[in-house]
Amino acid sequence: MENPEVAMVFEEIADLLEILGENPFRVRAYRNAARTVRELPEPVEEIVRNPNRKLEDLPGIGKDLAEKIRIIVQTGDHPMRQELREKVPPGLRELLDVPGLGPKRAWALYEKLGVKSIEDLKKAAQEHRIQRLRGFGAKTERAILEALEHLEQVQRRVYLAEAKVFAESVVRHLREVPELHQIEVAGSYRRRKETVGDLDVLVTCDRSAPVMDRLAQYPALADVLARGDTKMSIRLKNGMQLDLRVVPDESYGAALQYFTGSQAHNIQIRRMAQEKGLKVNEYGVFRGDKRIAGKTEEEVYAAVGLPWIPPELREARGEIEWALQGRLPKLVELHDIRGDLHMHTTATDGRASIEEMILACKEMGYQYMAITDHSKRVTVAGGLDAKALRAHWAEIDRIAGRIPGITVLKGVEMDILEDGSMDLPDDVVAEADWVVASVHYGQNQPREQITRRILNAIKNPYVHCIGHPTGRLIGKRKPYEVDLDAVLKAAADYGCFLEVNAQPSRLDLDDVALLAARERGVLIAIGTDAHSIDELRFMEFGVYQARRGALEAKHIINTRPLKELLKLLRQRRSSRA
Ligand code: DGT
Ligand code: CA
Ligand code: CA
Ligand code: ZN
């Protein structure tokens, strides 16, 4: 079983318990277990199988949860989930995906209006039956309708991080077939898009039957949807579809190019080919009936007069002009990153101690890192006031002092308050090496107000960087109404940095905003916002997003050696527009 499958069992248990109004601590324990398993760098199955390893060593996993994990891995499910499912109507759980609808409200809608699904919810809202309920009102009803629209647009797509687990494991699984030659996962996955609709697996082989037989044996398979000679489609246990296509070796490059997309990029490529009297399809590049290219992608691009274009750029956003002019960017790579500039510890809502985070960052090979716990406004996360923060920084210095080989910047993620002021006085943040300022409250303010708040932070020279600048949670919460163009302009004028928050559910700024930031000359900091050791590995997803924004190492401040980074931070503090 893949880790996301195990995690999904716990997530469902947590949701169902919550709907039933169970003790929040119990609910939280299952949620944490789901998160721990989901983020493990290795299959939890292997820990179960290895007699020398103990599940109980995982953070937050006690005896009871360990036993549940063993049962899930061995049987594919847990009886507790089945028992809970009998108590809660099947459609009710999906109501939790609607922003602003907590479990209490979902249950109330079910009891009072018989709402049992997203469909029912939509109908009830359209017929204005919700606003008459106690504790709801017309405003809530409107918000629900709006949220439903947003939900429809992004539904049925999974985060890149989850797609990656299945993409890698299916490749590993199929490589066992001796008849297999080449294999690659194309489509949006190869373009490293933030969410993936389905997986497009491309193979070349001696005979397709053994490859397809092997795919039918894939452990995460739920259903075979269709099987022909050259194409097979399956559904995975997480709901994602996977299409397998078998092509001859001489067409591999052409098929890879075709199925990587994007469709918009391919349309431009085909148009260029037509102008040269050529035809491009998934079998090759043809002049008349004669195939002139197709074995490799390089060949295909060369045939239409272009250098190879990195998949992350293939979105018809100007990459073909760049390629024609020989101006393709040299995209940033994961190994260019020298430090992580956003993370939390047990001082606030992180799950690892200062020492554990430092040792883990050292393990990642970083030259430096910044610890950025929350400021006091974030009461739910135990945010720190001036006094607590100073004590925390002293503690960081003390611990970092006995761990050589990595420089630890004393930082803070300071809230930008609802009225536009900062959560900490200037004289306090002046003592920090690195200050990220973020909006966590008042996210629904009108455009002008929320924009002014962020501009205030940009104008404050003690603030180095704006964290998750649009506040979106992919598929769950829309960005703030912020005027991004004004933010980019101010960031450029004042030399303030903007973040790519690398959490798979955030990836904020997004690729389009990053392209604009690049145009404006705004420098970017990639931070994982890690709340545990394992989340430090999210850096990879931040780098993919940066690549989709055409960013090079020079556009990203945490690719710089420590000395240069510190110089940049000093420059920012002495900046005036
Ligand atoms: P997704 O799966 O929604 O995240 O996005 P993609 O880009 O993976 O799209 P998908 O799976 O429908 O198709 C994979 C690629 O195959 C797509 O990027 C371009 C190519 N492709 C698929 N269908 C067509 C088509 O009808 N016309 C053209 N030109 N290309 C297509
Ligand atoms: Ca796809
Ligand atoms: Ca597809
Ligand atoms: Zn934050």
C-alpha cells in the first residue's frame, strides 16, 4: 500500500468522528497520524514488514495507532472506518470540502434539511432554504454557493506531491517487466503542474501484453477501465485515472512530446511545423509520408527549428519565442538551494524541536536555515509575544552554538494584523536576522484593504519577505482579493522579497505570478513552511513551481551563499523606495 492510501483511511476516520461530534483530541490524533504517514519519506509498509523497525518511533504514533497502521497495511482497510461509515450518510463527508462548512454545520444541514451530498447542498442554497436555518443566514448561503463554484473547477485533481507517489511507484512496478524498454510519466505531471488530473504513462517495449498484465497487478489499482493493444486505462485507489500508452521506439520522442503537452504548447508547435511543410503527431515528424524525426524529443524540436524546451515551460506563455531567440532560461534546480527560509518548531505549531529541525536541515546539506515561528496574533498556534520570542531566539542561539556546519538565522513569521499594523514592534523585529510577514486573519477583506495591509508590510524595512502572498489553499480556499500587480510593483520598488511557499497545498506565489515577478525584477525566497522534519522535503515542489515561473537560480535568494544572502538582507533593511 502506498502511504497516501493509508493516510486516506485515517483522514476519513478523523472526518467521520468529527462529523459525529467526537472529542477533538481524538480527532486530532487521527489527523496527525494521517499527516505523519503521508509525509514519510519511505513506504510505511516497509516499516511494518521490517522486524527491526518500530512504528511507535514515528512522531505521534502510539501503540494504538501503530496497531491500526498494521491492520490497514495488512488488510487494506480498518474495521473502524467501516463502523463509522454506517453511522454517517456517505455523501456527508464531501461537504467538509466546502470552505466554511465545518463538521458541525454539515451535520446541522443534514439533520434539519436532509442535505446528504454536494448536490443536495447546492439545491438547498439555490432554493434559499439555508438562510432560514439558525446560525446560517443569507451571507453564509451566498458564501456556500460561491465556494461550490470554486470547488467544481478544481475537483478531481490531486496535488502534485500525491501524484508523485503513484507516478514513481507505478514506474518502479512496470520496470520489473523484462520486455520493457523506456518509460516516462508525461502529461501535467511531467510539466510539474501544481495539481494533476490524470497520469499519462508512456512506454516502449517488445510486446505490450506483459506490460499490461503487470499494470493489472499494480497494488494501488482499483479498476481496469479499458484495455486495448496500445492503450490501457485504470483507476487508482485514490480515485486518479492512469492511462498507459505503448508506442514503438522510433516514435518515443514524438509521443513523449505529444503527451507531455500542454495542448496549447502543442498547437503552437504544430503551427510552426505546418509553416515548414511538416506534420507533427504522436508518431513522429513527417514530410509527406517520410518520417524525419521522432525517436527523441530533441529530434522533434530540432525538426521544427527549436532547441529542447523544459516541460515546466510548455504552457504557451512565451517559451517558444524565447526558444527561437535563444533566450530559454537556465531554470533553477533543487541542488541550487542552499537553505530553507520558512519553518516552525514546537515553540509554536511545529512538531519537531529546534534541535531536530537544525539537525534535519544539516542532513539536507544546507549551508543555512531560518527558524520562523509564529507571532502572538496566531493564538491557535501558540504565537510568541516579544518576551517569548526573545527567549526563543536565545534558545536558538544556544542550541545552534553547539551544532557546527550550518548557520541558523533567528527569524519570525510575523502577522500582518487586520488593521494593517504589524504584530510586533519594530525594535523587536529589528533583532531578528530574517522576518517573514504573513496574513492569517481578515483574509476576506475587500481588495483595497487587504492590499493596503500587504503594502504596509512591504514598506516596513524590518520585514524581509511576504509569506504565502495570496493565501490560497489549492482547491480549498481562493486567494485573497489582493491587487497582486500593486504588490509586485511595491516589492520591486522597496526591495522586499516574496515567497514561494512550498507546501503542496499552497504553492504560493503560483507560476503565473512568478513570471510577473521575474518581469518586475522581484527576488523570490523559497520556503517549505515545514511543520515537521519530513516537510523539509517539500522544497522540491517549491523549486518546480519556480521553474514553471521561468526562474533561474539568480532570481531566488536562497540559492546564494550565506555571505551574499546576508548582504541582501542588510540591503533590504536600509532600503527606501
Ligand atoms: P491533466 O491530466 O488534466 O492534469 O492535464 P494534462 O496536460 O496531463 O492533459 P491530458 O491528460 O488530458 O493529456 C495529456 C497530454 O496529451 C496533453 O497535455 C496534450 C496531449 N493531448 C491529449 N489530448 C489531446 C488532444 O485532443 N489534442 C492535442 N493536441 N493534444 C492532446
Ligand atoms: Ca494527464
Ligand atoms: Ca490523460
Ligand atoms: Zn503562514
